[in-house]
Amino acid sequence: MNIKELYASLGGDYEDVISRLGMDERVRKYLVRFTQTPDFSDLKSAVQNSDWEKAFIAAHTLKGMALNLGFSNLASAASDLTEELRGGLKSQANAAGYYSRLSEEYNRTVDAINLLQD
């Protein structure tokens, strides 16, 4: 799979990302970095520990990274959780559902990135 195919498989915005980053090599560099950041594991830990302030920060960070990388579905899932946690936990059931969706999108995104061919 190449980078353009990766974006197509994820419903991402390849044209937007390439217009900002200029070339596939630079996009690849940031995709690899994305898979190495601790933000998702921080989010997972915060949710498991019911630390909603830390969960908010991690979800918000993931939202920003997803937007910058053109991953619309992941950004949407992160945004939903971020808004549910903004100003404190509104509903643990809603937060759990949003976290589950975010987790699925994150794993789908990372799995696709890991399939990139050199």
C-alpha cells in the first residue's frame, strides 16, 4: 500500500495533507511519528483510571494530530470524546462509547500505516 492508497482506505484527505506537507516522504515521516506518540496509550490509561482531565487532554491532542494528518474519521471520533469530556465528565456511558469508537478508528489507522510499503 502506498500513502495515497492509505488515505483512500481510511477516508482521509490525501490532497489536503500533500498540499501542506509537499511530498509523500514528509507525510510518511509524520505518519511514522504518529504511531510512536504515547497519546493513545495515555488516553487508554486515563480512561481505565477514570482520570477524565487527562483523558480530555489526550483526546484533544489526538484530535489535533488526526486533523493535521487528514484523518477525518479519527479526528471526528476524537472530537466527540473531547467534547464529552470538556469541562468534566458529562456521562460515563457516553464517554465509554466515544472512547470505543476512537479506539477502533485509532487501531484501524495505525494498522493501515503499518502496511505502508517502503
